[in-house]
Amino acid sequence: MRLSHPAAHSPARPTRSRRAVSRPRWRALSPVEDGGALVVEAGTGVGKTFAYLVPALLSGERVLLSTATKTLQDQLFGRDLPRLIRSLGLPLRCALLKGRGSYLCLHRLDSARHDPALRQRAAQRDLAKIELWAQVTRSGDLAELPELDERSPLIPLVTSTRDNCLGAQCPKYRSCHVNLARREALAADVVVINHHLFFADLAVRESGMAELLPSVRIAVFDEAHQLNETGVQFLGVRLGTGQLLDFAHDLLAAGLQFARGLVDWQAVAAALEQATRELRLCAGGRSAGGSRLAWNEAAPEGLSAPVWTAALAALRQALARALEALDPVVESAPDFARLAERAAQLAERAEHFAEACEPPAVRWVEAGAQLRLIESPLDIADTMRDRVLRQGLEQPDAEPPRRSWIFTSATLGDEARLRWFTEPCGLADAEVLRLGSPFDYEARAAVYVPQQLARPGDPDHSLQVAALVEAAARQLGGRTLVLTTTLRALRSIGDALQQRLGFEGGIEVLMQGQGPKRQLMERFRQGSGAGRGCVLVASASFWEGVDVPGDALQLVVIDKLPFPPPGDPLVQARARRLELDGRSPFNDYFVPEAAVALKQGAGRLIRSESDRGVLVICDPRLASMGYGRRLLAALPPMRRLRSEAEFLQALIDLNAARADVTRAARAAPATRASTTDWTWA
């Protein structure tokens, strides 16, 4: 399999970018004949999606494409693949496969009609819309309902989980949308999945991937920088109070429906609910902010060991009682058989957490809206080496599989070997290729590190960031994205901006959490064309996957350097492992993590060759500390603004350039896009 190098066709660019992408015009990438793993960091604008799709589609082999999010899945399946397949004239069959929580469950839809939680009029209206759509949809993919808020409490009631799915015993099994999606995936030439589904199947062998993966010759993991953190979520052991309460609810509902009077179902369910709530109360007032409590001893950090141990024992006893109650009725209805399996799994997990954690795994408790008990590996290296890359080699007489594994993203590290990505993913022996962006960052983008701001940690820092954003947004008429490293900073900066800008009619301040992400992004992309310019204040998922080409976004503000939280149990365990290996946790973990996150955030600014903008990093440490040079070097080669005056002039220049483009567009007739504008992210 060969890839035509994008740099051979791209327009001229600054010297720094040209050096970064200098490679032979044709380069063999994990040829199918030999197999192997290739890691590619490809900067924004290289066209990495088409670069891996074209040779993969032309190879004649079966292809698996895994992306980071369901949104990217939909983009690949609904836009990029159809466009290429038509252009290449290939008779290929494609399939989209998501986790079961993305599909309508017809059996649970029937049950939802009688659920007392849906007495509110708004919920009943949403349910009526779903029922109408259920009569016409073929895929059952809830993404077909853009008006349905992804945070809707209705979604868990009309979708299934591995816990509550009845499998082959379900009365709607023949028409199940999940099973239809799996059958289509097994028959397709190209299958599009996401990283969550891939690792969920490695953990529980439940999604159909066990049958699919052995037949795949080419596997591509796009947005691969998320692979390790996604994997560790599924490869450990988890027990949440939400799971336990859902089980108690389903146990009571099934008992009263199918075996009323045979068992005191209300007493059994109430005992489990009480034990679950007592366990949750052990964390006391630590629920604010979703704190993580290290669990290195008999009880999580800061909790009473006797109280915690007693609460965990009461939970195990309540689960044992539920199993005992289900035993005589388990064969009377499919619901009871599945409930018995769930009870056994929950009891097994509770027993596991009653024992000590075996290194090198790390254990902690997450105290948020619910309590989660979590045990996790430090990374996915062993799993990738033993269960993915070497799949099929465990049979000595079998022919070794000749698979090509491609891992790609715009950000995979800050040094030549990309060790930030390859080490935790078990890819130390993979071929590594780095391709710089073709965009002219030095001419079209600038970075500013304001020195007059308080350092992060100072109580005034967030308010000073808000003041800087206010002044800049007034100058630009909005067009600003503020990325914060914590939800606390998001609320502080967002509230301040809404007070200062939100009531003047000229600029609209949008905040993450005040609406679905999809709606926030649609409004932000409209920009001043909707009558008011926008400032969007966001955190977490908005650091990546946000694509706003054009002048709707011309200023990205990052509140502080995105170092991993030093008090996080998983971060601490990874740092300890590096210390034991004689390495520096700060230089080999904290700085690379911050560099990759910073590159992701900065990547929101320039999304096309014609974009212009300014990146502001409101952390004076970037200019005053030695590691700042390394972090700045990890960014695209933007020109550096050294003073507040230069920053203000850059904003004025952005306005002037935008005005020139607008005048030219009005004066000139519409023309076709340049043939050199061929790159797609």
C-alpha cells in the first residue's frame, strides 16, 4: 500500500514548514504484503483522511476505520467515504457500527411508554417524536434525530446497555437495530467504528468485533492521540452507584410484572438501594467537582476505613440477597435470566473491590453525581501488543496474519520518535512518520503570551483573563473561542464575560453546558452573520474536534498551560513508574502531556489556507520558565507578539484584512475554488 505524499502537490510555504514535511514523493506505508504498524503525525491541512482512505480503498482488502468520536464517524461514513468511492468508481460496501447506546431499542421503547419518569409533558413530546421516527428509520441511529438533545434523560430509557439487553431472548430480537448494524458490518468491505467500541469489545467481547477483526487486513485509527486514555477506561474494573440503582429499578419492575407475590421484590430492591446510598454517603461532601480519591489502602483517601469496609460488605450482602431472590424464577422470563447475570457480575465486581489492588494497576474512587469505584491499568501497551497487534499468533500452526496498522493524528507528541504516543500504546517498534502542516502559519497566525497577567493559581487570574477577552472580543466583534483547563475557570470566565458583554446586544457569550455542543457550535459558526458576534467559553471536549474555518473564529484564548492534574491518582501512578525507571516525571510525562494538549487547543485556530488569527496563552510561565521554550516549539510556527501593543495591532490587522476580503468578494463575480485548494482535515 503506497501513499502519494501531500507535500509534493501543496503550494509554497515557509522554510520551517517545508523542512518539517520533506519526504520522498512516494513512500511505502505498511504494505499489506508484509503487514506492520505505522504511526503518522500529520499537521492540519495535510489531508490525512484522504491520504489513508485512497490507498486503503484501492488495496482491495477489508478495511477497519476507527475514529475518536461518533461525530467523526458520521463525517467519515456520510461524507468522505461516499465522495471517494464515487470518484474512484469502486464497488465497495461500507458500514457504520456504533455502541448499542447509539441505537434505539424497540423493546425498551415499548417499556418507556409505561415508565413513571416520563410523566412530564416535555418528555412525553420527545417520546412521541421518537415513536414516529421509529416507524420509518432503518438504522435506528439516534444521530438521525438532531433535535433530540444528547443529554436528554429519555435516551437511557429507549436505548439498551450490555447490562439490560435481553439478547436472543428479546421479543424484538429479529428487528433489533444493533443486530442489523452488526450484520451489515460483517458483510461490508469498509467498516467505520470508534475507539470506545473497539476497546469495549476487547474488554467484554460483546459488540461483534470478535468476528469482524480477524477478517480485516488494514486497520486505521484516526485521532489516535485519544487511544490510550480511551483504552484504559475499558480495560480495568468499574462499579458505579448508577449501575446498582439501575439494576435495583429493573429488578423491581420485572419482579412486579412477571412474578408478583412470589418474592418480596420491594424489600429486595429497597435493601440494594439503601446499601448503594450508604456507600455513596461514605464520600460525604466530596461530590462537588467530581473529585478523584486515591485508593491505596483499605479505604479511599480521606474516608474512614471501618465505615467504608462496612458499607462495601453491606452492598455485597444486598447483591447476594438479590441473587437468592432471582434463583427460583430465573427460567420463568428472559428478563429474570438477564437480571441474574447482571447480579452475578455486580457481585463479582464488589468482591473484587473488597480485595487489595494488585500492582501495576491503580485504584481510585470518583465522587461526582454518582460514586464510581475504578481500577485501571496505567496504559494499554500490554493489551495492544498481546491482544491486538499479535492477534492470531497464539495458534502456532496458523499462518501469521499480515495486517497493516496505521495510527494517525495531528498531535502525537513533541519529539521525533513520538514517544508520548508510542510507549503507552505498545508501538515502540512501529515506523514513525511526521508531516508538517502546509499552512503558512508565520504569515497568517501569531501567538501572544501576556506577561502582565497574574500567574495561574492567583484568585485574580480568571477575572484578568476575562478582562483581556472582553477587550479583544470588542475589537473583533466576537469571533473568539476561550478554552479553559478546568470547569471552575470556565464558570468564572464565562460568568464574567456574560455580565460584561451579554447585555449589550453586540456580542453573544456562549458557555459550555448551557446547551448541546452541536447547537453551540452551529451558533458559533454563524458568527456575526446571525446579527451578533460570538464568544464561546468551553473546556474538555472543545479542545479538539472543533472545526470553524473562515473568519467566524479569529482568536483562541487558552487560560493556562494544560498540565495533567498532579493530584489525580492515575497521574500519580504514572509519575511513580517513571521515577522507578530512573526517568523524570516532569520532563517525560507532564511536559509532553501539556505540549500535546496545547497543540490540540492551538489547532482550533487555523483550519484552512485562508484563515488568519491570534492565539493567546494566558500563562506567564510559558515565557519565564525553561520548559516554556519546549512548549512553544511544539506549537505551529506562528510569529511571536512581544507586547500588548503588538497584540492590539494584530487585532486591528485582522479586522482590516477581513474588511478587504469582504469588499473584494462584493466587487468580484463568483468564481470556482482554486484547484490547489484540495486539502481536507
